[in-house]
Amino acid sequence: MGGAAPGDRVRTAEVIAALSLATDLGVGLPFEHGLQSTLVAVRLAERLGVDAGSSGVGWRSG
């Protein structure tokens, strides 16, 4: 009864992805719309040479 095994931990990104999918469905957007928008924002930031700290702001708000 000690706790979860190291492999059983849920990453923050997984929780955010699940919430994004639920939000898409809840507001009537196509499935994975929020995830696709975030991916576009991250790739655009990479092409523009935005540093990783600043691009994380876009990832969290996607």
C-alpha cells in the first residue's frame, strides 16, 4: 500500500491533452482541434527561433 509505481505516474502533458480533447467535444469543435492548434503553434515557434522557455508559454495556452 506504499503508493504508485514509478511507471504508473501520469505526466502533466497527458492530463492537459485529455482536458483538451474533452473541451473540444464539449464545445462542438472537431476532435483534436486544440491539440492540432498547439502543434502548429509549437512548430511555428521553432521555425521562428523562439527559445524553449518562451515557446512553453504557447504550449500551455494552446
